[in-house]
Amino acid sequence: MKIIIVGAGEVGTHLAKLLTRENIDICLMDENRDRLAGLDDNYDMLTRVGSPTSLHDLKNIGVKGCDLFIAVTPHESVNMTACLIATQLGAKKTIARIDNYEYLLPENKQFFENLGLNHLIYPEVLAAGEIADSLKTSWMRYHIILAGGLLHLCIVKIRDNAELTNKPFQSGFFKHSNYRILAIKRDNETFIPSGQDEVKKGDLVFFICTKENIDFVREQAGKAYRQVKNIVFMGGTRITQKAVMSLPDDLNIKILEPNRENCMYLSEKVQNALIINADGSNIEVLRQEGISDADAFVAVTDNSEANIFACLAAKQLGAAKTIAEVENIGYIPMAEGLDIGAVLNKKTIAASYIYQLLMRSNVLSIRNLTIADAEIVELQVTEGSRITNTKIRDAGLPREVNIGAIVRAGEAILVNGDTQLLPGDKVIIFCKSQMIRKLDKYFK
């Protein structure tokens, strides 16, 4: 498979790095030579300097006959034009990054397909969806809904009052069907626990469970229930707008926006929030707006540093949950280390979404967990798959792979070593990022 990516910003570069793990022929092109520096030396990809809308440059990088052409520059018009040209030059499929929500409406899908634009992605909308999901609970760091709502991935920071700390997995404490622990992140290292391991204070623990057992996870993790009712957003960005508009109308939502003109625009655009002309990075403003009573504080300005430090301040002032949108991918480990709450990056979310489109047909979804350098993969077991020949414990799966649950005949089931997978099962798998292609020999 040959894939051409134009735009070596963080979306394009992150995506290209992900795809180099898949033994795919990758070409990354950008007009700025500095953005490409060192990439072809350190990763198995070809880089080229050129314009994404130049017929000459696109022909030179071999657009004709390429399996997928991806345009992810910061400019919607450039991306759409590049995809239209690529289609005419013979690219088989195209993906364009956009910033106009109207283009995503279902009734417009066929219109763009006819033009040769096969997939459109809007990173801000994807990030807004992640925020809306995360705001469903205040006690989880991250909350990912899987298998159409039958299963839930609950990522929780463990404090010293948790019932499940300091108990070896081989003790039998975790031998029940209420949840499974897929992985633990400790001191910037993510691992799949074995019999001798224990959950420790400060761990970030990845639980999988059904909806009925979410409260059981919360109780064992030592977390108090707090309904998310009062939410404060810092920054009236497009992410904020899309997130707020997707939240229920019965919530008390404030948006702190320092630009007066933007406030006027927001007051017309967003009906279910109170718009306040104020700088949310100012601690006195946070106090005045009752941050101590906030169930959640979400910082989504275009300034990563401001978002990080505002979340630190909000947490110290009493906000139950904080979420920071961190634009600079390099800042994510630092932000996680500061224990500020959930950290999101719209570029890695977008790259993960595109990555999912490239996987084989039995892969139903992939969620890239930037915080753990891992993926949550949902796939369907096909007839004749090697994994169906034996119990999970005897399948010889890599150490960095953990099967958490299955959906069989519409029922969610947590697995154990004695479980045997059947054709038609939908399987939820946690795996380190470099392991995803190695799943092929078990599920193909």
C-alpha cells in the first residue's frame, strides 16, 4: 500500500509515524523543508519538499495510482483542492482535513464523494466529542465508551484511600466478573499486570467493565460520586462551541472568553451557556466565577501553557475535574506528570481517526491512548482465525497485548484465561502501539 500525506504539521507527522509501524510505503510532503528535517533518517518514510496544490509536485511524488492521499495542512481550502487534484491525477482514495461543520452533514456526504473527496475530518469536532464523553463523570481521568455502549474503559488515578491498592493480582482479590484491569501506568511506564504486580497509590489504572459495574469500579478506586452539573470552559474556541452544543441543556455552563467580539459571537451561537467576558487564566476571575463549586473545568484556548496552568489553578481552588487541550504534543508527558487531570490533543485524536480508516475490515475501531503509547482495538473474530483454536491463556499472545472483553450475541462478557473466542465475537484489546500489526496472525 502506498500512502501520500501532505502537511507535515503535528497531525501529518504523528500520522506518518504511526503508519511507519505498518510496513506501508509512506511519503510525507510539505512546503517547509524544516518541518521534514530528520524524519526520513529516523523513520521508514520518504519526505519531499513541495506544494500540495502543484500539479508538478504531486506528479513527482507519485500521486497516480497511490492507494490513499491525505491532506492535513492547516488550511481547509488547500486540503480540499489538493484532494481534488490528486483524484484527477489517479489517487484511489482521499482524506481532507476541514474546518466547516456543514461539510460533515450526512446529506452532503455523496456530494463530496462525487467530487473525489472520500473522507472529511474535522479535528475540533472529534476533540469536542472526547470532551463531552469525559464530562459524563467527574471521578475518572478518561472515559471511553466501547462496543456501542455495552463496555466502558474507565481510566482512573488511584489515591491512597482506594480499596484495591497493595493487593497482588495472584491473591484472588481481582478474580471476579465486575471489571478487569487491562493495564497500569506508573512513573511514565505502562505495563500489563501479572500475578506478582499490585495497584499502587498514584497509578493510572485502565479498567474495563459494563455500565452496571461502573459504580463498583468507583467504590474500589476510592472515588466519591459527584454529578457533573456545573461546568466552566476557558476559551470560546470551536472545540468549546461544539462540546457545549453537544452537552445536555440542563447543565450550568459558563464560558470565559477575554475577547469581547468573540463573546458577542458566542452569545448568538451557543444557547445553553452563560458567556462571560473575562480571562479564565486569572485566578481572581476563577474565584469570582465560583470555581470551587465547579464539577469540571475545561481549558481549551489555543495556548497550551495557559491551559495547563489554568487547570492547575482550578484544581487547587477546588474544581472536581479538569481537562486541558494541549496543542503541543511534546507537552503532553509534562502535563500528565503535573497531575492536572485529563489531557487532550485534537491532532493526535485526528491522526488516530485516520489511522482507523486504514485498518482491515474486521477492525471495528481503534482509539489511540496518547497517555499510554497504546491502543484500544475493537475487532471482529473471523471464521478460521488462529485465536479460535485454543483458550486465550494458551494462544501465545505477546506480553504487551491484553484481551479485556468480548461481545457475543449482543452480550458483553469480561474474559479470563479460560475464555475461548468464537467466530463473530467482537473483541476489545489493549495493546502497546508497536504490537497492533502483530495481532494479524492471531485474528486473520
